[in-house]
Amino acid sequence: MIRILIGAQWGDEGKGKIIDLLAQKSDIIVRYQGGNNAGHTVKFDQEKFVLHLIPSGILNPGKICVIANGVVIDLEALFREIEMLESKGIQVKGRLRVSEQAHLLFPYHRLMDQLRESQTEKKSVIGTTKKGIGPCYADKMARVGLRAGDLRHLDYFKDRLWSVLRERNRILSKIYKHEGVSFASIFPKMKSYRSRLMNYLCDTPLYLYEAARKGKDILFEGAQGTMLDVDHGTYPFVTSSNATVGGAIAGSGISPTLIDRVIGVVKAYTTRVGEGPFPSQFPSDLMKLIQTKGEEFGSTTGRPRRCGWFDAVIAHYAIRINGIDEMAVMKMDVLSGLKQIKIATAYRLGSRLLKEYPSSIRDFSRCTPVYETMRGWSENVQQVRRWKDLPLNAKKYVKRLEALMQTPIKILSVGSKRSQTIFL
């Protein structure tokens, strides 16, 4: 069985928990895009883990985890994450494979990201994590990036780094009036990482192909969400990679003919971090309530997430783009106590009624939501483990989401712990 897990909103949907649950019945868990700009949070045994590069499946003993070719890797962040896990008794060595084709992220990428955001006019700011992800992907597309496998050949790596850094420093100097980054501050550190990295390097497309042929259960873990996809999201307010199902194919080398299921993840409401239009955003008082109750603060940056009502239009769009077969709905417990709950079922754009997500960001930024209102529930659902024990109005809400998305809901999360899950 080969399954792909996709965020069907603007990221932060709760994919980490679902990956952790599904990994228990998987052999291999694969991260295929993004970098340490993403954060997947998993809670178990009274402990909270936030993972930025290593797949959440690492928390399940004996599982093999793969960082595939579509990921951009900050080696300092990777080894810091490995050390954190091993300090908590979680074995990483022997269980992690890192693609030789994955591009490496350097200090000059972070610097360019930070300078670009700080010097850009406010109306054009994207709201990046400033981790250097965008500039690293830009170098990849410009064919001047360095890949993890390049470190196998130190002389080649040294020459390439020297050449690329010289060009990047010219850009930093001419455009951003910055002195740049010295070769001496980067190369020795990369050289020191080299021996450690050799323990993990792998031809991951070949490894996954052979695993698939042997009938291994492979689970693909996406970062961010459909609405942050560089091609299909709210461009330019997006991430720098493909967070949709196509990203799993290009970002890992797996054949699309091998994919069995695509699983989507949404929250019972909607959130987004950073800039960009958000039609169903809450008024400020309700925003503060949900931010506090739902712990809606970025696991990577700590920034408060903007919160709003469930947007069925973008959820249905994500289903169409990704071919989603089933859905997991997260954070049902956060909506407990609200007297009324709204669902955005369409948009108004001037005199037009839109039932599909508009591809124009200008149109989307001018859309106002058309809401359907349902009765809320007052009961605390965090202890509920069976569908039949949910409050009636909570059941009605789930069934309405299912009808609007035209996709079966198979998992409900009623809390952050592994055990706080209802399987339908």
C-alpha cells in the first residue's frame, strides 16, 4: 500500500498527528518537499515533539524514514534534530535515509531570505519563515545549487561552493548592500558535517522503487498545504515547492502508477500563517479565543496563526487538485462551546456567485464568503472515542462537511494526543 498525506488548507492542518498514527501500519515514511520551514507536532507519553525535517514516523520504533530529493536540507538543522531525538532515546541512525539528490541550504540562502523580506515594500511581503527555503529552491531551478551527494567528492564540492558563493556575494553586495558571507565560515563546517552525513546518504528513488516492488507499505508525508503550493496555491503568497500530490512524485521519484490512496487533512476550521487573502477569517475577538484554545501559534516561527471558519470552497479545490480519496478532520474539540458555527460554501465577487476557487489572486482577495450557519455544541468531546458518542450537532457538522467536500471523512481528531482520535 502506497499512501500520500496532503494538507488541504494553508498548512498546519495537523498532518504530524495523522502521519504518526498511520506510520504504525507503515514500513517506510517519506518526506518529499519543503525544508525546515515546516513543523509537524506530535504529542505522546506526555511529551511534545516538533519535527522540521525528519518525518514524524521516526517516533514509531523500527520504521524507516526517508528525506527525499525534493526536500532542501539545512544540515545544521538536520543534525540538531537528530541530536534532540537521540537525547530522548529515539534511535535515528540506521533508520534514516537522506537523498543524495536533495539540495543543501547554506547561510547565504537564509541571509538573502531575511534581507529580501526586510527590504521589500510592505504590500509585497510574503511572510516567509526566513529560513532560506525560497532562495535555496531558486538556486536549484537556476542549476547552481549543491546537493547532499556532492559532499562525497570534497574537491568538487569545494570548487562549486567557491564559485556559487562568489556570485551570491556579488548579489548581496550590489542589491542588498551587505558584505556577504565568507567561504571560511561555511566550508569547514560543511566538511565537519560530511562524515556524519555519509551515515545517512542513499539513492532514495532506487531505494523506494525496490521497496515498492517488495510490497512494502510506504507513507508519503507532505509539508505545508495545497493553498501554499507554488503552482496551485494563493500565489505569490505561497511556499517555494509543490505541496500537492505532484510534489510527492517529482520530490521522491515514485511512479504515479504505484499510488494507492491520497489522504487529505483539514482542520474543523481554517488557519493560515503569513500574508495573503483569507476570506473566512474570524473577527478579532473570536480569533483570539480560537488561537488560545487551539494553540494556534506556528511551530517553526511562533507566529500566531490567523483563524477563520471552515472554507468548503478551498477544501473542495484541494480534493480536485490532489485526487483526495478520504479526509481526516482535526481539532473538532476546539469548536466545542460555540453556539453557532459557520461554513463558507461559496464566494461573492461583486455581483457574481463563485462556487469554485478563482485562480486570480486579485479576484480571490476581493471575494467575500457566503456562509451556511449551523448550531454548535457545548459538550467537551476530548474524551469521546466512538462516533455514536459525539454530540448530535457535532455529528451534523461532520456530515455537512462530508457532503460539501463530496469525500468520505475517515478520521476525526478530538485532541492532540494519539488516543484522542475517532476512526470512522
